Amino acid sequence: MMARTLILVTCAGLALTACTNRNKDDQFAFNGIHFQSKSDEVSKDARDRFFVNVKGANQDLAAAREAGRYEGTRYCIAEYGTSRIEWVVGPENEATVPVDDVLRLEGICRPL
């Protein structure tokens, strides 16, 4: 009974460790900063239109813009197999500023 409990606890610990390591491997640093960024479609009817939110953007706005560009590229490749993006509110637009420390970008995935 004791050995079974030990095995279960060990397996649970390894499973949690694997989840944690996977998330760290998926992150890239931009100017030495790891930003939390998330992309999603604007609506279910128009999945080619997407938005990206980059948290912690006030740390380094230029780096946050690049993190947003990267996340948008990942979204388009995953959804459409293309990295071509037409930005509606893009990372190169210097007028785009964070609101409540979150930078929000919006784009459209375009076929090659």
C-alpha cells in the first residue's frame, strides 16, 4: 500500500513538472523580457481576423510590440498555414500604446 502511494505521488509530481517545463519552452524573451501574450479570433464567423493581447507591455514597449507580432504570426500559421498578416492595429504603429499595461494588436491572416 505504501509503495503504491509513493508511485502515485511520484507520477503526479512528474506530470506537473512536465506541464511547467513545456510552458517555459514555448516562451521566448524579447529584449530579455518574457511577456504573457494571447491571441484569439475576433469572432467565430471570421477566424482570419484575430487580436493579440500582450501583458506587461510597459516594461519595454518596443519588445512588447515584437512579442505581439510573434504571437500574431503563430496564430496565423496555426490557423491558416501562413505567416502573412495584414495589420489593422499593428506593432509598427507607434501610436498604439498599452492600456492598463496590456498592448492590444489586431490583424487579418492573408493567404500567400
